[in-house]
Amino acid sequence: MLRKLRHVRLAGVHAYLGTRILDAAGVVHNTTGILEAALELSAALDFPLRTVDVGGGYGVPYFDN
């Protein structure tokens, strides 16, 4: 499999932050977990990360409650 992908150059990882996270503490919690996982993955695979994209955006309260 790796031979088929020998021309692919990975630059980093992308993870989805979450949906409808409306408080800063939730964003910080999820972002911290994503960054920790990215560092562990980088170390385990000896893969230097140039980019970590936490994805997502601002939470939007689409409806009450």
C-alpha cells in the first residue's frame, strides 16, 4: 500500500472539532484533546507535523434550548 502512495506528501492532520459547541470551555477542551492526539500520532509514527487543523467553526444556536 505505501508503495502506491510514494508520491503523496502528508503535511499534517485534520480533526473535526465538534458540532454546536457554544461555550469557550468546550472549544478549549476539544482543541486540547485534538492537539494532544496529533502530538502522540506524530511521535508514534515519527512524522513531523507542519499543520494541525482542528476544523469546525463557531457554534451557532439554531434553536432555543
